[in-house]
Amino acid sequence: MNIRILLILVFTHLSAGALGFAAGIYALPILIAPPPPSQVDVEAVALDARYTAQFKRDLKDSDALHWGEGKVSVGEKYVTFMGNLAPGPDYKLYFSPQFVETEADFEQLRPSMQLIGNIDTFKNFVIAVPPGVNLTQFNTVIVWCETFGQFITSAKFR
């Protein structure tokens, strides 16, 4: 076999493997995600919210693979979301005392933030606020991908 053909075969097979791996990283969270709560369930919990805000796609560090869009409601006991998030692994919900829309801002303010919980679905969610969290200390809710250190979206709720 000619060395050129061998190199082409190696390159094409490695490229196909890398593409398959990347597709698997993207698809796996979608495949293992639990069913999202229904709109009726989210709306019922959101009735107790003190604040509402919007996740928008046009934030500085949001892009085609890292975004959120929809209505987020923040209450003393629950944070609810009615909308869609870009699929990804290991999403976390944080409260921040300042508005954040970049990874650098997130990392800088992280010590002053409060982790609220894990996000397991990419359409709608209801997450319990841990006991003792004082909403008056925060004004922004953030979705962050812990595994890859990626900013997904945020919204200023007060």
C-alpha cells in the first residue's frame, strides 16, 4: 500500500473518530436527560416567585452552542424556568450579587456567588433554593457548565 493512501486513511479515520466523539459529547446529555417538568407544573410553582427575568441569547459569551432563552422566576423556595437551554453536560444554577455575562466575570465573582443546584433538563426546570439563601444578597441568576467552564446564560432579576 502506498504511503500516501495510508496517510489519507489514517487522517480520515481519525477525523471520523473525533467527529463521532464530539457528537457523543453533545448528544449524551440530551439522551440521558430526564423528561422536563410540564408547563402547568412550572407555572404552578412560579406563582410564588418574587422576581422574574428573561434569559436571552444575545449575551457577550453566549454563542450557537452556549445559550438560554426563556422566562426565569425566582422565589424564596424555588427557581423555575420556562424556555430552552442549549444542551450540555453538568449545568449548574448560581445566584450572583452582580450581573455576569462572560466567563471571566463569572470566575472573578464566583467566591461571592451561591450555588443553587443542578440543571438536569434543557427545556423547563424547577430547582429548590437551598435553605438559608437570602435573595436580597443577589440580583442575577446564572447557568454555568461546570465540566467545561462555559458561561451559558444569565438574567438580572432585580
